[in-house]
Amino acid sequence: MERSMAVERAVVMACEDNVVTAICDLPAGEMVRISEEERVELRDPIAFGHKFARTAIPKGTYIVKYGARIGRATSNIRPGEHVHIHNVQDIVDEVRRDAR
């Protein structure tokens, strides 16, 4: 079964980001084009504005968006999986402490 290819339906904010943001609702199984060379098949449905993993993100690794650390993975996250509060630890206090 051939899968459709979503074009410009998600955006990477900075080249070092390990997550991608959906700019519309995306169904599980959709192949999302990230760049000319990069595509990710979604393992979960992703709602508008939500993030999914661009690459494998091991447990304990930082979630990076806008080129900045925004959280820490609480479990192994596979490419195309939803990245949200169910698998991300808040690191606001850590980021504030490091900024001093």
C-alpha cells in the first residue's frame, strides 16, 4: 500500500532540533517530508501545533526545539512518535538555573 507524502505540513524550527511541529492535524501512518532528503513516518496522530520526534530520542536525552533544550525524554521516543507531556519531563527550573 503506497502512503501519501505530506509536503509543508510540519516545520523544523532550527537545524539542531530533534522534534518537528505539525502545522495541521496529521494522521498516524502519514509520511511527512521534513526536507528534500528527510522524511518521517508518523507512528501517532499529531494535532496542529504538537511535536513529533524527528529522530530517535533516547530516555534522558534533551528535547530540542528552536535550538534550545525544552524538556527531557522520560522514555525512549521513536521517530514519528508524539512528543508531549506523556513522555517529556519539564526542565524549566534547570534551564533557569543554568542561565544564571
